[in-house]
Amino acid sequence: MELIDISSLFIQSVNLAIIIFVLWKFLFSPYLRFLDEEAKKRVMLDEQLQKSEHILSDAHNQATNIIDEAKLSAKIVASEITENARKEGAEIVARAHADADAARTK
């Protein structure tokens, strides 16, 4: 009565080798390829995200500069309009006084 049957051990070893080969060929290798591809996609997406964040920050800075320039331009235009209105008002008052003086003298 043998405790270890050599032929049974050999057959089980062959079966185990076949199972390991099939698992490696059809499960582990494709899964590892899939993981590699996903890692490459993740790296590419991270690079694109950094580029888009850089573009977004540049656009934000440009928008802020444009808004600041527009505010400054609006202040300048508003002050010019106010100054022109004062001048025209003074001219109208001067003409009105001249017309009034002319009407008094007649």
C-alpha cells in the first residue's frame, strides 16, 4: 500500500500544468494587456487634463486682463463724456447769458 501513487501524481501535475497554461494564455495575459492599455490611456488623459488646465488658466488670465482693460476704458470714456458735458453746459450757459444780455440791450 503506497501512500503516494507516482502515476496519479504525474497525471495531476500534468493537469495542473495544463490549467496553469490555459489560465495564463486566456485569462492572465489578456488581463495584463488590458491593464497596460488602461494605464497608457490614464497617462494620456492626465497629460490632456494638464494641458486643458493650462489652457483654462491662460484663458482665465486673458479674460481677467480684457475685463480690467474694459473697465479702465469705460472709466476713461465716462470721464471724457462728463468733461464734454460740462464744457457743453458751460457753452450753453454762456450763450444763454449772451442772448439774455443782447435781449436786454435791445
